[in-house]
Amino acid sequence: MHHSFISNPGVHFLWSGMGLKRAALMVWLKVLGTLSLGLMLGGIHAQAQSMNAPAEGPSSVAGLLMYQGPDRDARLVREAKKEGVLNLYTSQSPKDTAALIDTFQKKYDIKVTVWRASGEKVIQRAVTEAHARRFTPDLFESDAVVLESLHREKLLQEFYSPSFKDLPDIAFKKGHFYVADRFNFFTMVFNTNLVKPDEAPKTYQDLLNPRWSGKLGLEVADSDWFAAMVKSMGEAEGLAYFRRLKENKPQLRKGHTLMAELVAAGEIPIAVSLYNHAAERLAKSGAPIEWRALSPTMGRAGAVGVASNLSHPNAALLLADFMLSKEGQEIIKSRQRVPASTAVPSPLSNFSYKLMDPSVTLDEYKKWDKIWNDVFVSHSGGDK
């Protein structure tokens, strides 16, 4: 399989399906630019809790997080159990989070306090607390655009995990400041009662066939996917393609989960860009729904990162280890999610794909959101 990052400027990387509200997030990111946290965080980080590290081991939190000695794992478990607790901030769905955390707590007898909200609110709370010199979170797990935002605010620090060896290069978009633990892929999804599998579109060009007029669905906030596709096709050709797609009168709906349910119910025969894990869950429940990865297939990453100022460094690192380990990745797979680890193969990632770049998303959001709305939303009668 060939996997790559889209590194050209302009790719938008936001998650509507995980509850991220694009407009609110971008407004908040502007606010972040006015907060001068650098000096404050630097001073506090210098006072890292070296007392949590064993006397003969790493002498600082930074040393602990990057330690690779032969006694690392045994030392980490021992010291993490002494801490006994940690705080996780996440935007992942409650059931998916619970599947991981319940197993971790039973295995290590370490209590994890989970604070869950949209990615936008995770950023807002973390930055607000840091500005007030209150550093509650030890670990973050959220969409990569959220982790990139936290990284820019110096709220993450580098860490090492033995499981890094099982992750593809594209999992390390910002070195070791945050690392992908799961992927969401945009695929075409169709109702098998309304569209025969052998007649369903096999390419994006097939979607332009007039036979599909009025039978297509688009998620109203997918300007990030749109940007990635346009860039992949070449801007002029890509924009021309989507203007032609608009001629097939796609229905607009808000929410990837809702769209998948509408396809399963037969209200929309084909959804152009839906997460394949959402379709897979419905298919396993008996719904007449199937997904197909058209080329190019775009993906969003979820990622894990260690807080730059934290109270429980050993426990936080142990949980990060667990999330990225084969055991943790198998749990992610069991939830019909797509694990990032190459040690846990998944039929939901058995194709070539490209991951959207969260850095470019943050830098060029306005441009691509405006174009998307001009093409599909402004003059549409679909739901907004």
C-alpha cells in the first residue's frame, strides 16, 4: 500500500463527524494568537517534576518521556502505579474512549479521569487553564488539527513509545509532539437496495453521470475534504470537477453519522464522502449499505499527545504507550475504527490513501471554506 501526506498548502483538516464546529474553532484559533504563553510555559516547564523519576533513571520529565533504556517499561509501570491517576482530555466518542480506558484501568489499576468535549472546547479549555497557570490535563487524544493547535500553543512535549516502530511515517506529522493513533477515511457509500454494487460508481468521474442526478449526498461542512481533493486533482481541474458535480444536484446534510443513516434508510442512494467505519458499523448491524474507496482516498488522523505541563508524567506516558500498542490498537479496530499501527491490519485501510495536513488546514481554512460555500452551499436548498 502507498500512503502519503498532502503537503501542498491549503488542505483543510477539520472533523465535523467528531463534533468540531469549524467556524467556532477558527474564531478560537484567532484568539489563541493573542495569548502570549511562551514565556509562562517555558518557566513552568523548567520546574518539571523530576521527583517523579527514579533516582537512577531519567532526572527530568523530558528525560523520562524520551527514555529508551532497557529497563524503561518495567520502570514506567512501577512509577505510573505510584502516581495512580491521570487526566485525559479527548474529543473521541464516549464508547470508543471507554473501550480503551476500561481495559487500561483494569490492567494497571490506574484511575483515568476523562474530560470529553468537542475538539474546539478541548483547545479552549487547555489554553484557558494554561493561561491561568492551571495545568490539569496529562494527555490529549483528539483530531490532529486539535493537537496541531495545542502544539502551536506550546502545550505539548515530545515523547517516545516502543510502539513507534509499528507506525507509518505519516503518523509523525510533527515529529514526536503528537502521533496518529487512528484514521478516518472518506469513501463513497451507497444503499445496496437502490444501487447495485456492479453498477455503483467506481471512480469520481462516474459520479458525474447524469443518472445520479438528485441521488447524491454531501456533508455540508466537508470543505477540508473538498480542499484536499482539489489540490490532488490540480486546482483548475479540481474546481472544474466539483462545479460539474454540483450540476448533479447533490443533497446537503449536516453530520457524517446522519448521512450514513440516511443512506442506510434509502433516503439518499449515494453519499460521496463518508467515513467508511460509519458504513461498516451499519453494515454489520444488517443495514443495506456498502462503502467503496475511490481514488484518491483522503483521510483525517486522530492523534495522541503528552501535555507540556503535567502532574502524572509516568501514568500519562503509560496510557499513550497503551493506546499505540498492539493491544490498544486491537481495541480501536474492534470498534470498527481504523488503527494507525501497521501491526494491526484493517480491511478499512487496505487501499492507497493520503492524509490531510492539519498545519495547512489551520493556515488556509478561510480560503477553502469560502470556495466550498460558494460552489455548494450558498445557493443550495439543502439542509445546512
